[in-house]
Amino acid sequence: MFEDKVALITGANKGIGFEIAKQLGVLGFTVIIGARDTVRGARAAGLLRSLGVSASPLDIDVTDATTIEVAAKAIGDQYGHLDVLVNNAGISGGAGAIPSRVPVELMRLVYETNVFGVVAITNAMLPLLLGAPAGRVVNMSSGLGSLTLSSDLDSEFGKLNILAYQSSKAALNSVTVAYAKELHGSGILVNAADPGFTATDFNNHRGYRTVEQAATIAVRLACLKDDGPSGTFQNESGHVPW
Ligand code: NAP
């Protein structure tokens, strides 16, 4: 069903991104492993190929306009279109400081990857997504980006106050809605995914979910039928409050 489809996953050399690439590859997608490090990207793509997945690496640092431009041209030259873009690359910026102690520079750093990087990649890939019959964009958000949950002091997230990361994912949710609105009627569906607290390098493997569980919602949103939703924020159980 997905044999002629091409998916780009940013930050796919490890963690949840690698697992999303693996699951899409097993479904038949040709997967492009976006990685900011050539060696790590090649290793991840090689591992997927050894599992029978059609995978190739592509140098993409989501904070580097040149790598994004070169990557978009390479995908255009090789495939002529892009069916799925998973904006997965993300950084936490650390969770230590209370908001009033967070340096603005740290905020900028986190936003460069988690927000501006997503906008830059999406804009660069949009002509290729529009060239596909049914483009899909999945933005890897977080329950920590939910304003509803984080302002509820009784919820799991209400006890956390991680200014840079949480506000960057709330901004990403807003970016998701903005693109969904712009692309309404174009055939492209744009949604945000919440993978849940997952054991990866991101949190020194303290998460209680597996990457297999975490990737499920991104894969589902990447494979939506044409009458699927757009401009939503979902985890594997359904809609997450904004
Ligand atoms: P991870 O294991 O730390 O992987 C992050 C990936 O992003 C790595 O491949 C990393 O590359 C890449 N990356 C970081 N900055 C990049 C940049 N500037 N350009 C290109 N790639 C970059 O983290 P993860 O847990 O898989 O997280 C994946 C996504 O899920 C993130 O957006 C995260 O915010 C989100 N998320 C995670 C959790 C969780 O509990 N783990 C929960 C909610 C949401 P390098 O290997 O080169 O560093």
C-alpha cells in the first residue's frame, strides 16, 4: 500500500525518530533518515537496510539553512516529491532551572531546533509535499506542550515547569494549526503527535514508554487516509487538549 511512498524523518538516527523510520519502512515506505551527523545517519540507514527496509541517510541539521536547502534539492532530484515529513528532531534544553533563571540564550537555542527548525524544514519541503498525491506532515510535540495539562496543577504535567522546552512545544502546536489552516483543501494533512514519556537519550532513559509505543501515533498520523483530520494534537489514545 505504501510501496511507492517516500518519507523524510528528521533526527532519525536514534530514539523515537529511528523507530518511526523503521515502522514506516516496514509498512513499505522508502525512508530518508535525516541526521545532522553523517556517520550516525549512515549507520542508522544501514541498520534499517539490514532489516529489509528501503532507507538512505541525508545530512540535515534543522538549524542550518544550507543543509535544509541541499536536502530539499536532493529529494527533489531523486524522487520528485515527498509523501510524508515527520518533524521529529528536538532538544530538551535541560529541565533544571525555574523559569526566572532560564537564560534567554537557552530559550533561543531550544526554539531554533524545536520551532524555527520545523518551520524551515516544512517550508523547504512544501513544494515536494504538494507534488505528492496526499502529503502528510507530523510534528513531534509533547504532552508537556499542552497548556491545558500544564496549567492543571493536579495533572502529571502541572507539577513541571520547564520554560524553554514546554513553551517550544506549545509554540510547535500553534505552528501545526497554522500550517493545517494554510494547507486546508490542498490534500496535505498536518498534525501534532504526543509520543508520551519515552525511554531515550533525551531523558537518560527515564521514560516509562518504549520507542515502539512512542512511534505508533506518529506512524498513524503519517498514514492518514484522505478524509483524516488536520490541525489536531493526538496521542495513541486520541486527542490531547491544546
Ligand atoms: P533523542 O533520542 O534525543 O533523539 C533526538 C534526535 O533529534 C536525535 O537524532 C538528534 O540527533 C536529533 N537532533 C537534535 N537536534 C537536531 C538538529 N539541530 N538537527 C537535526 N537533528 C537534530 O530524543 P527522542 O526522545 O527520540 O525525541 C524525539 C522527539 O520526540 C523530540 O522532538 C522530542 O521533543 C519528542 N518527545 C520526546 C519524548 C520523550 O519522552 N523521549 C516525549 C515527548 C516528546 P543527534 O543524535 O545528532 O543528537
